Amino acid sequence: MGGNARTSAARHAELARPISGTIYHGADSQNIAQILERGLNPGYAGTNAGSLFGLGNYFALNSSKADIYTKPSRRYRSGARCVLVCRVLLGEPYRTVAPCQTIRKPPDDPLRHLSSVVALTLKASPMRGCVMYPEFVVFERAQCLPQYAIWYEHAAGCRCTHCAPPRFSG
Ligand SMILES: [Zn+2]
């Protein structure tokens, strides 16, 4: 894990303190222009990437995790994938150790106003964590400001699950 300030700030959100962070969002290349113009619409949540931790917009600390949710488009910049670098207001997160697919906002809490969902990693909570790499979910369009779009392609010969999907034989 790199030790730069951006990453450690977002990591604090997973572990301890309410904060905003600059984190990654992977999306279908066809939707990037619209997202940059209008922001991320939680109304589309789950249509591309599933919704294990609620019907919101998903972000990752790791660009490689965001890459999983990218989709190259033949029509738009042939073959290129895009990860968005986003400023995300996480506020006080609800830290979950289990899937919560159907929620449309963080759970009500009598003591705090919760603004986001963070899926705890096995590293943060060895007994109870539920993901390998942190995931962050927000439910309001205004909580996310896409700042940069990083366009890239996987190298020839790449062995990732996009480029070389595992094959199972009976
Ligand atoms: Zn690849």
C-alpha cells in the first residue's frame, strides 16, 4: 500500500474518522462524458456493477479495484477504459461487516448522522471484515465530485480477469 496523503486520508475513513477523500470510481466508458457533465447518479446504482452494500455510488481506494468496474467501449475511444478520480464526502460512515444490498441510505443511528457506507476489510477487522479492499458507498449525487478521468488500456498479454477470464472445465 502506498503511503501518500490521499490514500491515508481515505484509509482513516475506513478505520476511524469521518472525512472526505479522493478515491476511484470505475465506470462504463460510454458513460464517462455524461458523468463528468452531470455527476454520478445514484439512480443508476447497481446497473453496471451490482450493489452489495446498498443502492448508491461505489468507490475504491485501489485503482485496481475500480478497474474491475470499468468497461471499454468500441464506440467511444476504442478499447480504452476509464477510472474517475473523485472527491467524495463520506461524512460519518456506517461501517458494515456484511452485505446490505437493498439500502438506499445509511441506517438511522440515534447518536450520529451517518452519510456513507464503508465495507470493512479483513485487514481492518480480521474477525469480521467482509472485503479484501475497502469500498465506499454514497447515496447523494452532491457527495461526489468527479475531478479527473484517467483513460488507459490493459497491456497486451495482461493476465487480469478482464483480459484472461478464468476458464472452468467440467
Ligand atoms: Zn488486463
